[in-house]
Amino acid sequence: MRRFSQKQIQRTISKYTTVENEWDLSDTVRLKIAEVADSYQLLDRMVEQEGRMVRVDRFPYWAEIWPASLALARWFCQQRPPIGTGWTRELGCGLGVVGMTLAALGWKVEATDYVEDALIFATYNAQKNRLSDRHRVAYLDWSNPVGKACDCLVASDVVYEKKNHVYLNRVLRALLQPGGRFYLSDPQRRPAKRFVEMLVKQRYEHRVETVTQRLGSIDYKVNIHEFIKGPN
């Protein structure tokens, strides 16, 4: 678990030009989310600072809200699956939308990412929404996942590159208990099909539901996958 001082949080937030939006996720869940105003401007700044093209895996995906995270958050509000018995982990939390939604619904959530500024934004947003008692953050490197296994993991739009599948699978093996559930939202990206096939071959139970999520003026089709891990 990572703890950040208020001074560190304010110092990090002040590095960025931010906007704050309110998202109505259900009749009872409404979140205020601070995000970076222009992630492409942030990328340009990163390139300028480094003096060379930043690798695609360095793109600041964490800095904005994506359709898949909103779709998964709304799906949880509507479906109300059984609450995890301990701390549920959010993988690649970014700004923390899904984890905070679960916290608002009564879950205890550990939001994880490998970018420290993402963890600070997630902490900041949880504080703004008065969810800190059920929401904490932690650093997680998928190439070397450490920590106590739990009975529920959640993630949104994290299987967009095939090369990441082996690392996410490593996380599931290490941090999801047998019989545990993994919820994954994906905006029907092509690599997701291979990831699903990989888990099914490993004896995960699987079901999928497709929902529509509007963001801006565009309607996105998002698949909500539920996996149940088989016995070791």
C-alpha cells in the first residue's frame, strides 16, 4: 500500500493542467473526477523533455477517462455482483474510476498501477469523493506481481497489446485465488479475443455481455467479461 502526503499530492497535481468532471454512474453513484486536460499535450511535453520519441508503452494512458472504464463502472452499478470478501484489486487503475465506483457501492478496493502519478491522481480523486476509508492505492509491476492473493480483480481496457497478455496472466496466477472472479471491460479490440481464448484454455469459466457506452458524441460497444478461475 502506498501513502502520499497532502503536500506530495498537491505538488503532483499542480504539475498538470487539469479539468474536473462529474459522472452520473447510477441513481446513487456520482463521482467527481480530476483528469489531465490534454493527454496529447502531456505526451508532447514528455517528448520535448526526453529529446526523442517516447515509446508507445510510455503514452500517458492513465491521464484520461476511457469508455471501457465508464462502461465497467456503470455495469457494476447495474448488476451489483457479490462484493469481494476482502480487498479487491483494480489493475491499471489510472484515474481510479472503476475502483471508486466499487468503493461507493461498499467494496474495499486497492487500486494499482505502475505509474506513481496515476496513483496520486487516484488518491486525490478518492479523497474528493470521500471514499478514502474503502479505497487505497498500491504500486504493481505486472512482470513481478507480489502481494496477497484475493478473490476478485477488476480491470478496464488493458489487453490492447498482445505482448501484455503474458504479464496479465502472471498477475492472475499470482494474485487471484482459485474460484476468484476477474472482471474485464474491453472496447472490442482485436487482441482481446486471444486473451479470452488463453484464459478459457486454462479452465477459467467465462461469460461476456456487450454494453453501449457514450463518451462525447460517440457510442462505443464495450464487452464486459467475467472470468472465474478454476482450481490450480
